[in-house]
Amino acid sequence: MTTLLYMEDRKGQEPDPCYLREFDARITDRGTDFVVLDRTAFYPEGGGQPFDLGVLTWASGESNILRVTKEKGVIKHYIDHLPETDEVHGIIDWGRRYKHMRMHTSQHLMSGLVFRIYNSRTAGNQIHMDYSRVDFQPASFTSEDLERIQDECNRVIESAQDVKIFEEDRAVVQNNIADRVLLDLIPASIKRLRVIAISSADYCPCGGTHLKNTSEIGRLHILEKRSKGKETERIVYELLPQ
Ligand SMILES: [Zn+2]
């Protein structure tokens, strides 16, 4: 099992685990075009967030990270050539990752606020560096609704709320989230969940990478909404500098 450095407890850690840009690791397995590490700060694609890019370096060389995946619980770092040694150093493409963290944290805000105001669940989401989309169900937003969603998101962003991460018993989480998220997708054997909470705007179990404070998001700007079939609407948005 690879230790996920970005998932470590953020209490008292410096730098914060989600802001870790470099790390040392040992190769525990290798294929023709990938390595498995004992520990990693590279995020594998999943949950609507793309994989991290960057480089792996070692005493006599380096390789680009082409893709990071989680396949049957195994995190594979696909690279363009394999190291000669097992001791490596990973460096994350921080510009790309930080944009994903800003997008991912803003998606929490939008999903949480829309659930609270309209009782619409997030049926799917995909973030990118330049824009993101969230699918809501059931939903039928007017242009005034979209304006309100944008304003409510920006209000929480401007009020500089801490993004809290903590563990909680599954039964407590179930009770707190109502239908915001379907916990059925999380294996029943997992009794403690990692929860992300942003003031009263969102409370949601999640294994992604998050900002420390909403003020880092910038300004949220909704680009459009699209109908995605019966009672499902997609909101597409971008983040602008404040
Ligand atoms: Zn998250």
C-alpha cells in the first residue's frame, strides 16, 4: 500500500500535506512503463479531479510523470523511462495541482450551497485547470438562481473560511449529510470517514486535495448551464483572480 502524503492529517503539519510539492520515496514495484512507490504526493485521477504531473528524479537521471492512476487500489506512476535505482525524489507540477485544488475546493462550495438552498444533489462533476462542471439533480435553475448560486459562493470565498479536514464515524456522517452524498458508494467496511467542512456551506466526505482557506479560490464566475436530460442540469464555471 502506498502512503498518500496529501491525505495525511493536516493538524500541525508544515507544510500542510495538500501543499507538499516534493518528497522522497522508494520504488516498491515496477512495470514496463510505471513504478509503484512506498509513499507519494502525486494525486491519481479520481473523483472528478485529474492526475498530477511532474518529475521523478534519482542520482543519475530523471523522468517525466505522464499519468498517475489508481488501479485496483494500486497507485501507478507512468513515466517515460525507468530509474536505475529504487531511491527517487518526486516533484509535483505545482501550477497545475494548485489550479486543481482551487477548482476542487470551489466545487465543494457550489455542491454544498446548491444542496442547502435547492436540495439538489451533485450527480457528477469534472474539474479542469480552466473550467469545471457540476451536474445537479433534480434541478431546474432560472437565470436568477444561477446569479444567486454565484453570489452565495463568492460570499463564502470573500469571507475567508478555513477548510477543515477531520475524521468522523460513518454513522455520524450519514446523519449529517442527509442526501448530499450517497455513502453507498463507499465500501461498508470503512467505518471512519475523512470529512471536508467549510463553515455551514459544505460538509462532505472526500479523499481529494483541498485549499486551507476559501480566500485562495479567487472569484467564481458561472459560464453557462446546460440540460443533461430529465431533471438534471449542468453548471459550467471558471475561476477569476480576485
Ligand atoms: Zn474534496
